[in-house]
Amino acid sequence: MSWAEKVLKVDRRWIFLAIGIAVTIPFFLPLGLPVITTPPVQSLYDAVDELEPNAAPLLLSIDYAPATLPELEPMSMAILRHCFEKDVDVVVMTLHPAGYGLAERAVLNAAEEYDVTYGEDFAFLGFQPGVSAVILGMGINIRNVFPEDAYGTPLDELPLMQGVRNYDDIPLVISLAGWSAAEAWVYFAYQPYRQTVGAGVTAVMATDFYPYLNAGQLVGLLGGMRGAAEYEGLVQHPDQGTRGMDSQSVIHLLIIVLIAIGNTAYFMARRAKAPSGGGVS
Amino acid sequence: MTFIWTTIGALLTLSIYSFLYKDNPFYKFAEHLVVGVSAGYYLVIYYFNFIHPNVFSPVFLLRMGGEPIGFGSFLWWMALIPGLLGILLYARFFPKFAWVGRWALGVYVGGYAGLGISPVMQARVIEQLRANAVSVAGVEDPFAAMTNLALGVVIFAAMTYLLIVKRNLGTKNLLAKIGVLLVSAVMGYAGWWVLSLISSTGVVSLTNILLVVGLLGTLSYFFFSMKHKGLLGGLARVGIAFLMVGFGASFGYTVMSRVSLLIGRVSFLLHDWLHLID
Amino acid sequence: MTMKLLRSLTFLAVVSLAVCACAQDARPDSSAAMSLDTVPPAPITCLEARDYVDNSDAGDKIHITWSLSADDGGGMSDVASYQLWRSEGAEAGWDSLGVAAAGQTSYLDETAEPGVDYYYGVAAFDGVNYSEQTSFGPVAGRTNFFQKTRVSVLVLMLVFFGMVLVFTKLAERGADLFVRRIPGLNAIEEAVGRATEMGRPVLYVPGIGEIDNIMTIASLTILSHVAKITARYETPLIVPTARAVVMSAAEEVVKEAYAAVGKPDGYNPDNIRYLSDAQFAFAGAVNGIMLREKPAANLYMGAFWAESLLLAETGFEAGAIQVAGTAMVSQLPFFVTACDFTLMGEELYAASAYLSREPKLLGGLKGSDWMKVLSITIMATGVIIYLLNPDNAFVAWFSSQ
Amino acid sequence: MRREIPLAITFLIGIFMLVDFFVPHHVVSSSAEEMKQWGTIIIAASILLGVGNLIRVHFHKIRRRREGWGYSITTLAIMAIMFAFGGPWGTIEEGSAFNWMFLNMQVPLQSTMFSLLAFFIASAAYRAFRLRSAEASLLLIAAIIVMLGRVPLGQLMTRSWPEAVQLPNMTEVIMAYPNMAAFRGILMGAALGVMAMGLRIILGIERSYLGGEK
């Protein structure tokens, strides 16, 4: 067996080992590569940035489950920091049954870093089952769906919720989801109510969301850890997203090198077998 | 206490990773464990989050969402009917009556089939068509748009010609074929770039023509009523080319999110469990 | 609370700006620079009130629209807000209804009694003076039976259904409807054949979608076909599922298929398995089946999410022939790279029609094909019309809500 | 009768839900909402069928001492424990035993299983991305450009190049145009497939999910 054939038939466990090493190294030796902002992230950032301080609140729907935490939690942290930094009021809710703890953890952690008060600068509404029904219902009156916040306080007793009835009083909704919840916001908040919606989704889902972005159904889009890293760059608060991008660079390069080796070996092996180099395969 | 639980989580994590080496007792244990845990989890969650508040409590305790409801009232019936439909599913346990389970299935499948049709038409067909049309035509200078539309048609015709008449891109050699494709891609891209220097409107409409060509090609590929020969064959091949670019691009795009998950787990092991990094 | 505060702040700012503006230029004759504003703003124009139709219409909403006062954003730039009044008759008194901020041109009255005739009045307000009131009426809220903004959806849907039904009828009458071969369908039969030769089971994964997902239903149709082949060859067929309802439907489908080819005893209920609703618990358990029960053919048909590559890579390593079919756009790249054959998007739906060879099902396929032609035509027409006149009714008609 | 009744139910409910989209009348829309709720209850009730199947399959395995029967005991035991903890001592409330088991067993197991994809995507790329044909070359080249363009490394590599050929910009162009065109095509085609299938279900032409075709 020539070396080319050996390379082609390499035990895939060597590849696994290489990936394992590549992902771990940047944890100990950070590279600190810079991140450049892309238009969908910039437009979501601008949409948040244009919100009036201490006025109509941003509705942040933290719809992810534990499985997509590493990609989406950096986003919620970056967006919450952006809002708290600018004194923009935030109302947090979740549509995922397993998202309650995660949403609460994100908003409380971010709030700890800033001088903000619960009920005045931010509120947490908790979870309600039934995705489309919740979104549609909030378009009529938020109180129909969430009569009280997650801790049992009626919404009217929260200063920042006074005067907030439905989507007319919410300039922007952002959904961070690793499943179809973000799409549901497009279908049931943008389509019937023309509510401005932004989304943060996993990198793999981002492809599906380009049509919505292009059709103006979404105001902006964060895709995966990179989207989070870009947003962290814009709010000048590098964190998990930015650090993760170093590991990303190494692994992406590794995969490309592997593909290059594979193709070189493939053509060496072909040449050895069919000297004419022709033939349609 | 937290450390014990974290250690359990970490050991289970390592058990799953051991699968990468080969199937082994640790993986088998973890796999059977997670099946058991999730079965118990869903059993409890489905009962307490759906059945209890929406069926059991209103029907038997006459309370719904904390409010009392009357026996035989409208709300009571509205809780009883889905409850009965759910129970009909269990008719399967008695083969003689298994067929009544289909009623529940009929309600569920029929309801969602009806529910799905119109939004799909709206969001996936009409809205996409509209977006495509508007983004192609939505440039400020109609003259430039027309010129570019014509230009797009020419490029498209050339591509189709290459792909149909010169089916194999004029050569049999695979490397040469790839070469031709690469050179034309580079040329196309260069042309696009040169145009971008001359007129920004032109670029917008030219790149948008890609949307039309791609959509036309892909839809042709999914045309089942005719053999893929002649013009339709060419269009379908253009569609395949677009599909391939799309698949490659989204594959590459996805790598990042998968690596993100791995980073999350590695950070759990190194940071949350072993405290090796901060 | 904050909204009100903000509103009054903007109002104050606007007023002071307006006062300063007056002081600086407009009127050299008004010597008292800080004198009180006595000039009312220009009235609004084009006032209209219409019954408002939303998704749950109880006839209690009326939508009021108007054109800005000439002094809002232009002219004296001193409009602070718009005051709205409502009255139940041309002669009856006016009740205050609400306030809209400067720059707004609409207001939704959600407190209307259905069927009552109302008159609406709107006036611009500069903080001190009201403009002349513009009125409109009568208008009554009705509970509507048709959402007019969705007429394009309805029309296209009916056209599509019409085509499907016509082709189905044609097919039933025996018209020869050509449908091209779908590559990948043969692959299913080959894969099952190979499993038989090797004496190893066939694994059929109907996705992790709930049964309300149309992909799952298409998958069950294909399953029925596959089960008939395995029944004939007496090859074990393992169907792991992630949803209990899908599991029970799969049981029915497979049992009937075995009975249909006259081998009801070949059906093994232990091979139709519910594994877990949890996505990755399911994927892990299916991986276990692949490595331990060693199926020689893995068929993945239906709705898949991230587990697609977990299954397909493990299956590849285990040496099985793999055929996938899904309309999940985000997972297609993985099935295409890791499986031997992939039914993409509509091919999955087409496959179920093609396999059954029932003329009724082929009609749907034909209908979709002609709908594609119609869609392209609509898009092309839209582009041309849009280029000639961007504000035309044709494009607007398709902006459904 | 055994088949006609469910088909009639499917037809009536299907048509009603279809019509709901076009009829804003509040009586119609609130009834449709109510029926959606029914769907979730039917699904929730079905879990018992699934768990019944799970118990049966594993029980058979244990009773017949088939290979790996010991693991089946794990599955059944942990399910029983989870179920026992779930009822009386609170479900998803912070700090309940049920929640602890969920957070420290199900969550890490699921997310680790998910993260295996990082390894698999590399091995799939290595194996499948070969310049076998002209079409395959498109797949490969698009993948490489996007992979590089997505990470900071790609940005650094081409930072000094003209804007049009900087990798992140090329990535954006590929994602926003050819990729989107192709996916729009798939989406639209699939949407038509869904609608045709939905119509067939409502009309009772498609009935395999009810079991068999007769």
C-alpha cells in the first residue's frame, strides 16, 4: 500500500485526537485574534443602540435550552450588557420549558455587573407553554399571557411595565433560540403585528434565517459564537465568545489542512492507478 | 455537594467521549442512563405541565388556573374532550378497541395539517417570491437594472450552454473540468468586482440576478413532470451547481457551531470541574 | 410610567425649541421674544377611520389614520402631539379618546362597541393651542369573516389545490402522467437487498419530528413500502422512534405491511421502539443499535435536526449502506456528504407518491410542478412590473399579513 | 366505520384549521386556539404509550437474558427513580432532586452527545470533500472559503487584499446569494410538497399514518 492509500484509509480516530488537542490548546495559550463585524450583527447592534434609555423596553426572549448554551449564552450576556450599559430597559422571558433557569441565570449575572434595579430597569417574566399562542397573545395584551412576572408580582406593580401593553409599546424583540422559536417570532409577531424582530441563533440555523433577513422580516441576526464574539467586540466587553473564537480558528484551519492532505493523497492514488489521468468518476 | 454532582456530570461526559475510541461499557452505561432519565423526565413534565393543569385539575378538582369552574360548564367540557381523546390512544393496549385510537390521531394530524398549509404558502412561497422579486428589481435606477437583467440573461445563457451542449464543460479530464469551473468562477467574481468599482447599483442588481438564476435552477431540479433533458436538463444542472455551493457553504458555516459545543464541554471539564483555567 | 415621563419631556423640549425658533427668526415684529405662543398649528388632513381586522376580531377595533399637520416636521415645527376624540353621533358630545405622539399618523381604538356608529375627531396640539379639529364618520366596528390582507394567500392556495385536484382526477381517469425517476429510490431497494444477502437487519429512522410534521407522514408512507420489502425477504426491520405517537403509528404501518404481503407472523413488535423524546438521548441510543445490532442498511427519512450527522457518521463507520431523505434544509449538507444517497427536499414528498404509484398521489406531484411554473411566472412578472412602477398594486397584493 | 370516522374527523378539523387562517372572527380564532391546546394534550398523553413500549422492550431483554440485559436494568431503574422523585418532591423547581438529576445527568449527557458532532464533522469533511467531479469541487471550494471566512484567522489572512476578495466578504456573498437562492428553491419546492401532502391528508387520500392503505 502506497503512503497515499494509507492516508486515504487513515483510522478516523487520529482525526478525533487531532481535533481534541486543537480545541484544548487555546484554553491555555490564548491567541487573541481580532474579530471583524459583519452587517447582520452590526444592524442588530444598531437596532439596540438606537433604543431610548429608560423608555419603552427591549423584549429579550431567551429561548435556548442547555444543548445550545455555549453558542447562545454569550449572546444574551452581550446584549444584556449593552442594554444595561446604555440604561435601556429590558424585559426577559422564555418560550423553552428548559429555558427558565438559563434565562434567569443570564439576566441575574448580567445585572450583577451593573447598577440596575429589578422592576425598574429589567424584569423577568418566566416561562409560558405554547409558542405561537404566547407570541400571538402578547400582541393583544402581554398581561393576558403573563399576568405576573416570574416571581408572582403583577406586571402593573413593576414600574417598567407600566404603559407597556402589547407590541405597540415594545420597539424591539430579540429571540435567542437554538430551535424554531426564533422563526415563530417572525411568523407570529412580525407577520401579523409587524413587530420589529431580531434573532440570535446557532451558526447552523443562521443559514435558514438569511431569507428572513433578506426579506426584511428580521432586523438583524447573530449567528453562533462568532456572532456573539462580534457583538462582544461592538460593546467592547470581550468574554466567552471572543475566547472561543481562538479555538475556532485553530480547528477550522486543521480541517482545511486535513481536506488538503486527503485530496493530495486522492490524486496521488488516482495517478498511481490510472496513469492516463482521465475518466469520469 | 456541588462538587459531587459536577464530578458525576464530568464522568458521564468522559463516558460519552470514550465512544470516539470505540463502543465500550462506559458508553453503554451512559447511553442507557440518559434514555432512562429522559423517559422519567418527560413522563413527569408532560403530566405536571400539561395533563394536570389542563385536564385532571379542571375535570376532577373543578379548578383551572387557580380559578374554580363549574361541573358541566363550557370550560369543563373543553378540558374533558382532549382528556378523552388522550385516553382513546390507550385503546391500543386492548387490541379489540385499538381502532378508536385513530380518532385522536385524526384530530391531531388533521388539525395540524390544516393549520400548516396557509402559513407555509404565505411565508415560504409568497413572501420568498416577493422578496426575490423586490430585491432583484428594487434598485434605484431602472435603466441600470434592465441592463443588468439583460447581462444576467446572457451570463445565464452562457452557463446553460456550457452545461448542456458542452455537457462535460468541453473536456473529459476531471482536473481540466474543475479548472474550467474554477476559472469561470474566478472570472465571474472578478467581473462582479470590476463592476462594483464602476457602479454600485449595477452590483446590487447583478448579484441579485444570482438569486433568480439559482432559484430558477433549483426549482427546475425539483421539476418531476419531465425528463431532465434539453433546456430543463441544463437548468437542473445549474440548480445542482447552486445546491452544491449551498451545501458546501452551509457545511462550512456549521463547523463553527459544532466546535462551539465542544468548547462548551471542554470548558466544563477544565473550568467547572477541574478548575484548571479561569 | 417611563413612557409618560418621556412623552412630557419630549413635549417640553419641542415646546422650548419652538419658542426659541420663533424668537430667533420667523417674526421680527414680535418684539417680546419669550411671549406666549398664540398661533395654533395647522390642522391635520386626510383623516380616515376604518374597521380594523386582526387575527382575533371581535369588532371592537377601529383604525384611525391621518396625514401630518403641516407644522409637524415642517412649517413651524411645533406640533407636540395629536389629540383624538370620539363621538357616538354627529350631534353628540365628544369624548377624549387618546393621544398620539408627533410624527405618528395612526391610532388604534380598541374600545369600540361592535356595530355602534362612531365619529372621530383629531387635532394637532402644540402644547398650548389646538388646531382646528378634523372629523370623520360615521364608522362602525364589525366582526369580520374574512381577512382581506390574506387574499393573495387564499387565491394562490385555491389555484394550487385546483391544479392538484384536476391532475388527481385526470390520473384516476387513466391519463398517463409521466413522473421522472427519483435517483435514490432504487438505492432504498438495493440497500434492503444487500441487508438480506448479508443476513443483517434494516434500520429505518423516521426522524424526530412529531406526527404533525408532514415530513414524518411522508416517512411513514415510505416505511410502509420498505416494510413490505423486508417482510417479503424476511429481513428484520428495526424502527427506532423519538415520539410516542409516531411509534404507535409506525407499529400500525409495519404490522399492516407484513399482513399485506401475507407474512403477519414475521412482525416483531419489539423492533418498533420508542427510545426517547430527548434528541440526543435518542441519537445516542440509535448509535448503540447501529454498533450492536449491526444493520446493513440505514434509512433516514423524515425530519432531522442536529442528530443527522451523529447518525450518518456512526452508520458509515459501522459499514452500512445509507439512504437519507429530508426537507430540513440545514441538515441536507450532512446527509449529502455522509450518506450514499439523499432524497432532497421535495423529493422526500415525491418519493412517497412515487413509491405508492397510486394515481391519486401522483396528481399532487403534478400540481406542485405546475405551481412552480406559476411561481416563476409571477416572480418574473413582479420584477418587470416593479421596474416599471415600484408602487404598483401587483406587488402590494402579495404583501400579505 | 373504523376507518370512516377518523377520516371524517381529520377532514372536519383540517378544514376548520385551514379556514381559521382566513377568518379573523374571534369565535373562530379562539376555537382554533382551543383545538391547538387539544393537540398538546394528546401528545402529552401519548408519552405513556412510549414509556410502555420502552418498558416492554427492556423487560423482554432482561427476561430473556439477551446481550446487554444489565444495561436495560439501568434504564428501567433510573426511569423509576426519576419518576418517583418527580411527583411528590417538585419538578423543575430550583433545588429539587428531580431538577438536580436533570441538570447533572440529562443536561451534560445530552450536550456531550451533541458535541461529538465537532469530531464527526471533521471526519466527514476529510472523507467526503474530494475533488471527484466538477460538482464536488464546487461543494469543496464553497466549504473552504466559508470555513476560513468565518474565523478571525481568515480575516487576518486576507486583511490587506482588496475588499472584494477578503474571505469574510466572500463568505457573506456566498451565503447571501448562491446559498440563499438554492435554499429558497428547496424551501419553496418543499413547501409545495407540504401543501399537497396536507391537502391529501385532509381529503383522506393519504392515510398511511392511520395504519395501512386499505
